[in-house]
Amino acid sequence: MSDPTLPAPVGLPYHRVLRGGRWAWWRALLGLASVVGFIFVLQVVVVAVVGGYLATTGLPLSEIEDRLSGKGEVMPSYLAVVNLGWATAIPAIWMVVWMVHRVRPRWLASIAPKIRWRWFAVCLGLSMLALVATLIVAAFLPTADSDVSGDLNDFTSRTRDFLLVVLLLTPLQAAGEEYAFRGYLTQTVGAWFPAGRVSLIAAVVVPSVLFALAHGAQDPPIFVDRLAFGLVAGTLVVLTGGLEAGIAMHVLNNFLAFGVALAYGDMTSALNPTGGTWWSLPVTLTQSLTYLGLALWVARLMGLRSTSEQAVLEPLRPRM
């Protein structure tokens, strides 16, 4: 019987981790197709579960369909479907990384390999500091955001339901998107190219573009805003060796956007933003560059490593 594990080269950066498993160009294509398939199936399950719950409330079928599809005014049930739908990306990607690439799923979190919770907590604090800098800059710039009024909205039962969905499920949605775009896509694209600068750049840029495009039709300023977020989060992934910084910034951004919508605007506009303005670009750059600089500086102070120090283990079938 052969050794049941196969060690990968020591010192792999995050975007090259899949090279420590069974790597082949066709495995990357199979993995991507499998991820999409698994997520689709799991999202169907989510829709069925939420739809079943709505049916118990006595709503007619036509209204249930509208609430699940987001037609017209967005309801809490639709936001729950969206959040849970993205959350399903995490178990889907875990399964693909294990079955197709023969790499333990924990290597998606970081090169530790695990979520480095102390670093994650620090990143939450740093993202708040970047937000403060953003608000200061925004105060001196003109705004064309007509979806947010100066009057505080009434607190209704719908507001309560939205608030519960945001607090309980939005972190899962943000983590799901990060596992998909900054996790699996970064590792797949980074492993596709030979080791070097091209692999590093592609691992950051390609997932960032796909992340921005995945949000559907949008005005150019909104696309640039999402692209900038993706580039910063992707850069932090490869330079800090994990998803923690990107997840922290993503969670806070979504909390802020949804919180402002609940307090002063509406969730329909928050989920389907239109009328973007290029004046938002200085604000976006302030937040992104401030967070990037702070995170890299603190990561260096903490001695955070960006390459693996142990082998990525791959289970093999015994030879008979």
C-alpha cells in the first residue's frame, strides 16, 4: 500500500494552492463547471425552502413568485433568497476543491490553513477606519444620489424583517461571494498560469472583472466602484494569504449600504442601484486605498505570512 498522502511544495502562495493537489488544465474547467452546477442545485433548494415558508402564510402563488423573483418592490424574502443563494457557494466550492482538485477545503480560507480570526477582527476595525476617511471625503463632494432622503423612515414590521435578514444572512452572503471570486476563482486562475508575475496579476484582475460583471446591468460608475473593490480585495488576498480582509470589508460595506437604505432610502434601490455618478470615484478610491494601506501595514506588523509553511495534503487511492 502506498503513502496515503502526497505533500505539495512548501512555500505556496495563496493563488497557487491548487498546484499542491492534482492539477491539470481540464480539472480547472471541470471544477468551474461543477461549482456552477452545485450552486444552481443548492439555490433551487433555497428557493423551494423560502417559497414553502411563504406558502404557509397563506399568500397566493402569484405573490409568492413575485416575492421570490424580486419583481416590483423588493421584500425581505427576496433578500433572504439572494443572501442564502450566495452562501451556498461555500459548501459547493468546498466539495469541488476536495473532489476535483484533491485539496482540503480549509486551504480556501487562508494558507494557515484556516480562518485567522484575530486577523479578521483586526480587519473589521481597519475597515471602519477606512469608512470614516470615506465619509470625510464624501462630505466635500457633490452627490447625485436621489434614492436617499434626509428623513428617517418609519420602523415597521417589514423594516424589522429586513433588519433580521441583513444581520443574520448578509455576512454569509459576503463570505460566499469572497469564497467564490477571491477564493476559488483566484486559486484557479493563479494556478492556470506558470508561477510568476503573470499568474499573480491574472489571479487578481480576472476574478475582479468577473465579480463586477456578475452584478448584472449597471452604470459605468457603479461598475468601476465594484471593480475597484474587487481589485483591492484580490490584492489583499494574495498579499496577506487569505480571505479574511476581503470578507471583513465586504461585510461592512453591505451592512452600511443596507443600513442606509433601511433608515433613509429603500431596499429596492439598494439592491438595484442606478444613476451612478463619477463623483463617487474619489470616495471609492479613498476607502479602497486607505483600507489597502492600513491592512498591509498592520499585516506586516503582525508578521502575517502569505505563503504556506506546511504541505497541502492530497488523499490518494491505495495501489493494489
